[in-house]
Amino acid sequence: MAANVVPVELEKCSHQSRKNVSSALEKLQFEEYANQYRQFMYCLEFYRLLIKHKCHRLSGTVQKHVCNMLEQMTSTAISLELFVPSLKQTLRDVHDCLRDKEQEMIGSKAMRRKHQDMVSNCLVRVSNFQYTQKEEDGTLSLMDLPKECLINILKKLEKPRDIINVAMTCSTLEVIAMDTEVWESMCFHHFNDKEICDYVGHMELYSVNWVEVFKFCLKKSKVLKTCYGDELVVCNNCRGVCWRRVGHDCISNEVLPSFTALSPADFLNLLNL
């Protein structure tokens, strides 16, 4: 198998040792991709779940890897001025877990405290971060775009919280953020036709309040989809795990490519810690 592929059997996961976790992360090149724009959020969520649910089973090597990567990802987020809110919440969760479950974790007290300090320092850096104010340089800004373009941009956002935050920036964006097209797109992104029809029924589309539809569907399903710029997938032909956008050299190259997506939680379960 290629370096960026981990062989796996979904139906019968073998009992992986703690050593195999390090090996899997190395083969999938987490150190490289965690600081890439497309894979950043996937890796961040995986590290959060790894510490939150499996910290007591992690070797000192894996603990060190996670803390080192969180340091690097903090530098990346601050440098790019991206992902900061999500990173901050993850650092809080990891910090609280390392503190509350310290006695359950493998390794010396000095090592555990060192890892806590590393995460604390990252949290301080993120908490002190301030976005750079754009200087007036005569170039186009977001507000120079036509309303139709702004609506199309907001329709690409997957989290309602992001739209609400946009609406809070100025009165112009507040009006655009509440446009029916934006929330209609949000509804069909997160919910299926049946869930939406349960509310809309036989209503005329022009009379539908899509904000209310979203609230209704969310109250019933309580789950929103999470999309990533890139994600781990299982090849349905050779059973290897790889990054979707990176791909792999499949040994079953005579059949059409077919993949099953792995959420960060799915990948964590696959490691069978």
C-alpha cells in the first residue's frame, strides 16, 4: 500500500495497539495535512474527539503528537486568520480534558503537566488574537459586490451561526443574510425533502418563511450536517483509508472508484482504541 493509505477492514477491526495509532496518523500524513486549508477542520475535530474520548488510552507518543499538532495549527490559524473560533473551542475542550482526566492518563506527571501547559499557551495565543483591519487600498471589498453575489456567497455557508454573525456586522448584510434564498438553501443543505415537507406541506413556495422552516426542522432532527474541505474515506474496492482529494493507488484498478466517507468520529472508532 502507498504511504498515504491505511489498510482496514470495517466489518472486523483488528485490535490496534497504541503504536498502530501513531503509524496510522503517520501514513495518512496528519502532520502535513493538519496545517492545510482543506484538511484543517477535519484534523482539528479528530484531535478533539481523540483527547476527549480516548485520552486515557493514548501513549505518551500520541499525546505528544496531538499537543505538537495543536501548537502548529494554532500558528497556522493565527497566520491565516482563519478557523480561530473553532480552534479556540477545541483548545478549551482539550485543556479541560487534560486537566480533569490527568490521573487516568499514561505517562509521568511531568509529561502530563507539560502537555497541559502547551495547550494552555495555545489557548492564550488564540484568546489574544485580533483580526487585522483591512487598509483602504482602493481594491474591491465584500461590500462592493452586487447583492446577487453576496447572496450566492452566503448560500455557501453551512452553519446558521455563520449567517447570523454576518448579519450582525452591518445593516446591509443583515438584510441580505435574511434573504429567503439564503435560508432556503440552508434548509435543503441540512434536511431531506420529507423533513421539509412536514412543515411546508402544500404551501405555495412564495409564501414559505424559510427561517421558520429551518427552526422547525432543526427542532425535530437536532442534527446539522458537517462538511469538510477534505475528509478521510474508505475505498470500497481495496478497503484502504485515504484522503478523498489526495486519493491512492488502488490495487483494484480495473473497477470504478467507489468510496465511503469517514467522519472524524468514524475514523476514531476505526482505530479501535
